[in-house]
Amino acid sequence: MRYTGGSKWKKHKIMIKNTKVQPHLPETAKFTPEILWSYLRKCNKVVLKPVIGRRGRNILKVSRLGQSRYEIHLKNKKNIYTSEKETLAYIEKFISKRKHILQRTYIVQRYIDLATYENKPFDIRVIVQKRKESSEWHVTGMVSKVAGKGFMVTNDRSGGGIILPVTSALRKANDDIARNRKEIMKEIERVVLIATKELASYWKKQTIMGLDVGIDREGHVWIIEGNLCPGIKSFYKLNDKTMYRRIKNIRRENKKII
């Protein structure tokens, strides 16, 4: 198994160096039992995810329900555990079953209470590209990924979700988000371009990046994670193929330039 996209933890550490990006990054740390309990005491809900992974696989949401009661949400199933020991035993056993050593290294991230479309959370995949002979990055596509019923992962393959134009998802969110959707889209573009340039200072040969962006219920923009090898099939699922063709064309042009 070969990975070329860099780890989620590494990309987080690079982006967080930029003071303009910091307010848009959920609190994140390498998983240890101590970190897990500390985060749960502070914010009650966290997401555990492998530093290397694709399509939203093997992600756990852990919620603190009260004294010594925890809920673990995997795919569309939720289970209650009645002690820290029992909760940790499940998590550590789950992680140990991953086949690849990189899939057994996890991060803990504060859970973002995402805006919803028809009561299902959604996030936004943003594609940012530059031409090889240029230093200028541009947002070339945005698409909303809506989680399937009962799922907390928005990936349309693993969660049974749907793909929508961003404006369609924002219009069906709460009134404040719907009313301010144009400003929110501008803010997404501003934040992802700053984050992309920070990542590009490390991965200098990159000409394409994908960032998964969340909007919380107050309309704040969060960068959930970055991807150096982003899939673009979601864009093909839109009725309007303009963004898909634009992304493909720029990628094709870059391959022709040696």
C-alpha cells in the first residue's frame, strides 16, 4: 500500500503555522488516552480519524454523555459505553485491527457541529489549482457532500450521502447561513487560498489540492482537512459539468508541461 498525500497530522501542523488559518482549524492532536479524555472534558464531542485514510473510512465520533457514559458513532451505528475503561478498550481494539501501520496512527479532533441540509450534516470539497508555469492558485471547484441518514461522515460512498451544488446546500441550511451564503462562499475561498499557499510552501511541486471545509451552525468556516491527491468524481455527479471539465483541463495541461 502506497500513500502519496501526506498525513492529516503533518498537513495540520503546516497550516496551523499561519496565524490567518489558525482560527479556522479545529483543535487537533495525536491520539493518546490522555488527550482523548482531555478533549472530551473540554468539548464533549470529538472525532478520531487515521492520519492516513480515504473516503471517510474508519472514523469514530466519541461523545461524552455524562459521568462515565460515552457514545461511539461508527458509520450509521451508535453504541453506549458506561466507563472510560470500556470505551477505551473498544477504541484501542478498533484501531489495532487496521491493516496498515499508518492506518493505526490516529488523531483526535474537536467535533464541528456542521450545518445541515434536510437535517443531515454537510461539508464542502474545494479544489484549488495552479498552472505549472504560474505561481497563482485559484479555486476551480466547490461541491457539497451531504451525509446519509444516520451517518456523521459526509463522504457519499461510505455514508450513502448525496452531492449538491454549494449554493443549494447553503440555501437549505439555517436562516442565517442561507441569508449570508454569498459572503460565506467568499470566506471559504479566502481561507482555502491562504491554507493552500501554506501547504504549497512545503509541497512545492503540487499543482492541485483539495480541502474539506465545514460550516458550523453559526456560519464559521472550518478547514477539516487537506488532500494532496483529491478525487474529483463528486464534481462529475453534478448536473452542471463545468467545474469538472475545468479541473480536468487544467490537470491535463499540467501533465503536458515537462
